[in-house]
Amino acid sequence: KAGVTQTPRYLIKTRGQQVTLSCSPISGHRSVSWYQQTPGQGLQFLFEYFSETQRNKGNFPGRFSGRQFSNSRSEMNVSTLELGDSALYLCASSLGTEWDEQFFGPGTRLTVL
Amino acid sequence: AQKVTQAQTEISVVEKEDVTLDCVYETRDTTYYLFWYKQPPSGELVFLIRRNSFDEQNEISGRYSWNFQKSTSSFNFTITASQVVDSAVYFCALTPNSGGYQKVTFGTGTKLQVIP
């Protein structure tokens, strides 16, 4: 069974640009969550999508958005990039009930110059 | 507000030694979940355990064991007979037991290096 895949694995952008990250969950999983990991703030929950709807949201500005497609694949978008957005962005998938075990992808490392 | 403290930033042990990773938490919620995750150098987080605050029984899974003590707000993780493959960053996390993962608070992590 294939694991969670994230593309691209590495990305370099400049301030002011926007970026889209992609996550393909494990087959059969309907929930996709996104996390940001930085040296300063550590691991933080961004949002969760379930059946194409945002079900939960963390405390991030509106520049961070996401969506989920009918095949459960999810994308995360960050607009007007800031230096502080440089981070490892992790995606996790689960079957979909509230406390199902989450399976994580390898992450996308975003560097903002 | 929730808080998770992992006071040990880095630990080095020689292979086959036992090692305990400490986790102390603060919460005003009466019911909550505690987690441990492993993050190897490859980057993905690996779920290790979830413990409900109602259940204070210790748990053992192979070489891993967890000691949950509500009285001291601690949820410590012990690796017995450590192996090089255990080298990773380990995170403890806490969340209220309603609302899913959106309110999860992670500790800052403990980097474990197992020396052959």
C-alpha cells in the first residue's frame, strides 16, 4: 500500500510570490491534514480537509488556504510569501473519524528568499 | 492554554542502553489525549502512541514503553535496548479530546542519537 506522497519535496520561492503544495493521501483515506514545522514555532496544525470540506482550522492567517479534491488529494496554497513561511510542510492522511491514526508524508521543504 | 515541555533537547546513548524521554504537560481540560511521534531524518512523522487521559495504565510495545502519571502531568517514553534505527527526533503532543487535531500542541522535540 503506497504511503502519503507530497510534491514537490523542495521548493525555493521569493517574498511576495505564491506557492502550491500537493498531497496525495493513502488510498481509502478521506481526511488530509496539513502541518507547518519551523525551528522557531515547532510543529503547528494548519487545517484539515474531509470529503472536500475544511473541517478544522488552526491559527494561521488567511494567506494559507487549501482544498481537497474528490479523489481526496489535497493542495495547500500560500499567497504573498514571507520569509517566515520558510518551513517543512507536512501532510497527514487518515481514514476520517476524529481520532483515526494519522499517516504522514515526507514533507515539502519551502525556502522563501 | 496548553503546553508541552520536553526539557531534553538532545540525548546521546550507546547502542543497547535504555533511554527515557521526558514529557511534561499543562492543560486545563479535564479530558485530553497525549501522543508520541517519531521523526526520522527522512522527515515524516511516525505515530507511536495515543493515550486518553482516562487511561493511566502504562503501555509496552516491544522495546517501547510509556509511563503516564496524571499526578505529575507526565507522559514519559522509554526505549529499552536502544538501536541505531531509533535515532530520530521524538515529539510529545497534547490535545483536548474533542475537536480533532486542530488544537494539538506539540513539544519542541528531543533529538535522540544512538551511537553504535
